[in-house]
Amino acid sequence: MPEPQKCTGSIDSRELRFSHAMVFAIEEINNSTELLPGITLGYDIQDSCTSVPLAMQVTFQLSNGIDPMFYSGGNCSQSGMVMAIVGESSSTRSISMSRVIGSFDIPQVSYFATCACLSDKQQYPSFFRTIPSDQFQSDALAKLVKHFGWTWIGAVRSDSDYGNNGMASFLDAAQKEGICVEYSESFYRTHPRSRIQRVADVIRRSTAMVVLAFLASTEMRLLLDELSREPSPPRQWIGSESWVTNPDLLKFSFCAGAIGFGIQQSVIPGLREFLLDLSPSKVAASPVLTEFWEDAFNCRLGKSAAIDERVCDGTEDIQTLTSQYTDTSQLRITNMVYKAVYAIAHAIHNEVCQDTNSKTQCDKFTRIESKQVLTQLKKVNFSQNGYDVSFDANGEPVARYELVNWQKSESGSIEMVTVGLYDASLPEGQKFRINRNLTWADGNKHVPVSVCSDSCPPGTRKVLQKGKPICCYDCIPCPEGEISNATDSLNCFPCPKEFWPNTERDTCLPKPVEFISFDEVLGIILAAFSVGGACLAIITAAVFFHHRTSPIVRANNSELSFLLLFSLTLCFLCSLTFIGAPSDWSCMLRHTAFGITFVLCISCVLGKTIVVLMAFKATLPGSNVMKWFGPTQQRMTVVTFTFIQVLICTIWLLSRPPFPMENLTTFKERIILECALGSAIGFWIVLGYIGLLALFCFVLAVLARKLPNNFNEAKLITFSMLIFCAVWITFIPAYVSSPGKFTVAVEIFAILASSFGLILCIFAPKCYIILFKPEKNTKKYLMNKNQS
């Protein structure tokens, strides 16, 4: 038979406090008149020495009834029969124990084993705990990281069931929250120092400002010792409950600003006095207390001290001792021990006691099995010292945490300060709250930034960097016509067709509507030339009317001249209908007025050309041609040609008239308000008819240009038609290729240019003679009879 394993190393004063808290709770219950009255609970305390083999050895001893007592609570009627086990502190050791005692239906209530794996009732049917599962802590830590906007963090864990399972739960929760992990390192207390050095170097070289440490206190101490040897850049530590509430680690000042979740602080009345009630006889009677006493006061009890060791002389005062055993200012896990004992007591009470007539009666001779305690333990629901105790179907308590922040005090020391709460039983959005200011790494008052890539501002979208986590990305500006109005947008979306992005491309603005208006410079210039041309035509008509009896006015049918001046006035004025916002009436008016007035104008010019030809034909002997083209025929010619254009325009307006439209295609960033032709064929027929008349007139004028006369009007008509045709021939490509409102400007320019060409070429020479050369305004001069 192998020899029993023995403990090595010094005693853990914190764990000693846990065991004495159990004794304190048991003695409270034994002295209670309400809970298990008349029944005394016994107990047996075993030390696993943080060793799985020793924990297994103790478990087998307890389950088999082998009873090496450390403390005895008195005579027990069922001596040796274990009803329940309180422990273990470690998840790994609790897993090993639970696999064994689960087969015997012995309930196990842990106060510090937080591995989420222990919630599996298929594998651990008799396991309960008063401390929340790491699943809740992992979710809370992920929400904490997300709350402060940290998306790029490092992670370190214990290479144990506690660390590996806790980190796995955290990584799952972090992934859902969009948090990326730059590195995830692990080590265990028994690993060589080189392994811990490698982890420390990774932390020093990393770009992540925030480090989440899911470590047991022992591993965290080893890591911080290693980091303290070589200064590293400031790091914001986020701690798991195991170490972030351990006062022993507060000595590492470079961890100031660390935050994490811890079990709620509590007050257990009478516990401190109980812990300090250590008489010399009690200490001497217990090997564990003896070891604690000698380590605490650095002396040896008894007379067997070595030469270089001091003998305890009785002056040692535990009241002045600063130790985790005597420190009751942060009762967190201790309260979990306290609640575990009371949970077992209530389970036994519910099995053996009955409450009748406000009196509790218990049968202390009833023999119960551990299986019955297991059944009752699932149902317990009570409150002790203001702390609720109950278990869900997985043996879990309600998860409640305090948010703890390591803050520097005025004296320069680091102390744990509760800055918030987390209650998993509350609705989503209300679980997590912070109720006071935090301090951060390196003493900063502002939340540190820990991101792989800065947030993409509105107007850009995220594009992941190849081969890197989703938190590492580039910010690409939205393409033309698209916006993003949220930070870290994954996609840009197009603006509605009537809108266009602003310069920052973070909002859609209404597109500016563009047309030639009377308020802009171009519109004012064109309107001025239009009105000026109309005034010039009216002034010319006035001059002609005043000198209507003069030979030069009468020479070429003054009636047609006045009609031509009237039509030119309308031509100038019709260009005004092209300026301003298009409407239904202006769109129909502008093209039809332009077509009809220009045909009227060209018809008058054509009539004058024919008159010139007929007039010289009539001078030939025996010719009576003028009787076939007298004033009546001239009027009919003008009316007929004009009527044809009126008929074309009427058909156009009745079939598919022009209408106002918003042109969204020519320019992406603005709307062109223009008149659609309705029927392009109708427009080009109107234009073609004008061109046909102009060409016909030009041909006749060319034929008549060499007829003998000192003032041959055919020459003037030839020049005017040449200008007219040149303007409208160049108009076609310019009209087709001009963008936006400049299409309308080209059309107005063509109207004005051709109108000015007609009035200047035909009437300017005559007005010059009338006003400045009256001696030439004679019939003799016109007939060229005064020349040799």
C-alpha cells in the first residue's frame, strides 16, 4: 500500500480563514434555536495542499467513512457518515472530487470553483456552488470590455481547467461583442520560468493596451513578479475574480487601475472575533494552527527550536498581526463558505425537521442518507444575514458581482474600490452599471484606447486587412454618389436619385436644381441682348415709319419691311421664354413661338427677295411680271409659308408636346431642369422647315445679287442669309454636345445671333443712308442715273 502523500510548502492563511469560517458557521448553527434545534453538526477538515492526488486521496477517505479528524464538533450519532462536502477552492480539484463522490450521491458545495464545465449535471450530478460560474463572469467581462470601447486586447490564462474553460467562455462572448484578441497565452505555476518569461515578453511587445488575465492568484503573482523585473509599457489589466480581489497582489503598483469583477463584499457578524480567538492551547493542539502561528510570528512553539530560531515566548499578539487570516475588510469568498455551510444545514433541516404551530421540531435520531440531503439541497431557498441563497437546475446561484477598481490612495498605496455592480438576474441593458469614477493604468483619468484600427468615421467604410482579425481594417472613402452616416460602417449606400452626398459623404443633400434664371449673370446678359435687339427693331421701325415716303424705304416694299421688323421683334422677345424655370406653358411656348416667328421672318425676307427679282424682270420691254407678284401675292406668300409652320406646331403640340423635366443623367451631382422635346421629330421638322426656307431665300438672293442697282437689296439679303445659315448650321452640333443649361444657352444664342444678323445686314445700311447720307436717299441715286 503506497504511503499517504504529505503537504509541502507554507500554509495559505487565506484558505485557513475559509476553513475557520466554516467552523464558525457550524457553531452558529449548533447554537441556533431555529435551524436544526437539538441537532449538532460535526465536521472534518482536510487539507488538499493544492494537489489533485491529495484531494483525491481525501475524497476517497471521506466517501469510505475513514475519519482522520482534524477538528471534532463533538459526539456524532452518525459518526463517519459524510452528508455533504464543502469545497474545493480549485476548479481542477473540484472536478476530480466530483467525479468520485457523484457516484455516491454525496453533495459537494464549492465556494470558489468557478469553471463553467461544472454546470454539466450529466458529469457532475451532485455538484453545487455558492459562487457564480465563470460563464457569467466571462459574459460580464466581455460586456465590460465592450462598454469601454476596447476591441483589441491581449489574453493570459492559467493552463488549468479554471483558466482554459474560463478563457474559452470569454472568447466566445468577446467574439459576439466584436472584440478581437491579439494573443492568448497560458502557463501554469509548475511550468519552468522560461515559459513565464515568454508570456511576459509577449505582453511587453504587444500593441494591445488592455490585457485580460484569467489567472488564479498564484499564477498571477508569478507573472507580475516576472513583469516587475523589466519595466513594460503601461497596460490596462482586466482581472478575473480569482486574483483581482486578492489583497496580496496590491503590492504591484504598476497594476494600478486594474479592473475586474469580484464577489460582493459582505459582513459576517462575530467572525473577526472568532478568528482572533486563538488561545495557546488551541494553537498547540492543532498542527495547522501551529504551522500558521510559527510562520506568522517567525518563531517556534515548544522547546525543539533550532539554534538560529527564536522560541515563541507568549508575547505574540494575533490582534496586531497583519495577515489574510485576520483581514476581514474584504469578506467575499469567505461569505461563499458561510453560505455553503448554511445551505447544507437548511437541506438537512428540511429533511429531519418539521415546523408546526410556530415551533420547529427535529428528530435527531432519524438516520438520513447523503442522497436525501442532495435532493433537499436542490430546493433550498433562504436568506442569511441579508444574503439570498438558492440554486438553479445546474446548482448555480444568482450571479451578482461588484466591479472592482485598483486605485491609488492619498498615501500612495493601492486599494480596492467598488465602482459598480453586475446582476445577471436583471433584464438586458440593466445588468451592468457604474456608480463612481474609475482610475486607469498609469494614473490616467481618461479611458485608455486599445484598438487595432481607429474607428472609421462617417463617409467611409471598413475594409478588412488581409490575414488579420476583423478588428484590423482600413477606412476607405465611400465611392461617388454613396454615403455612410454611421461610425465603422461596413457598407456605403447610394443616395436617392434627387440627392447627392456632401463633401464628407456622410449625408445626402438635395441636388441643386440648375436652369438659366433671370438672377444669374448668363441669364441677365441673354435677357439684355434679347430686349436690346427688340428695342433696336422697334427703333428701326420708327425710323422707317418717319421716313416712309423716302425713296429708300419705298424701294423694296415698305409693307414687307415693317412686317419683317415686327417679326424680328418677336424673334428677339421669344428668346425670353427660354429663360427661367421651365413650366408646361413655357415649354410649349418657347419652341412654337420660336418656330413660327422665324418662319414669319424668313417668309418676309423671301418675299423681299422675290420682289427684287420681279422688279428687275419688269424693267424688260414687254414684261408684265409684276402683276403676277403684286402686294396681294406677297402677303399670300408670307401667310402661306407661316401657316404651314403653324400647322406643324399645332400637330406637334396635340400629339406629343414639350414638357418640363428633371434631367438626372447629364450630371450626377445636380439636376438640370429643362424642357423635354416631347417629340424630337416635331422639333427637327420645325427647325428643318426654317432651314429649308432660309436655303431657298439664300439661293434666290445669290441669283439677284448682280442685278444693276446702286442699292441692290439682294446683296444685303445674301449676307444676312449667309450669316443665318452659318449660325444654324453650327447650332446643331453645339446644341447636341452642350451639357445641361448650356443647351438652352446655345439655342438662345442662335436665335439672337441670327436675328441680329438679319436686322444688321438688311436694315443697318438703309438706316445709315437715311440718317447720315440723306443726299443718297434719292430716286436718281437709287436708279444709278447720276453716274456716267
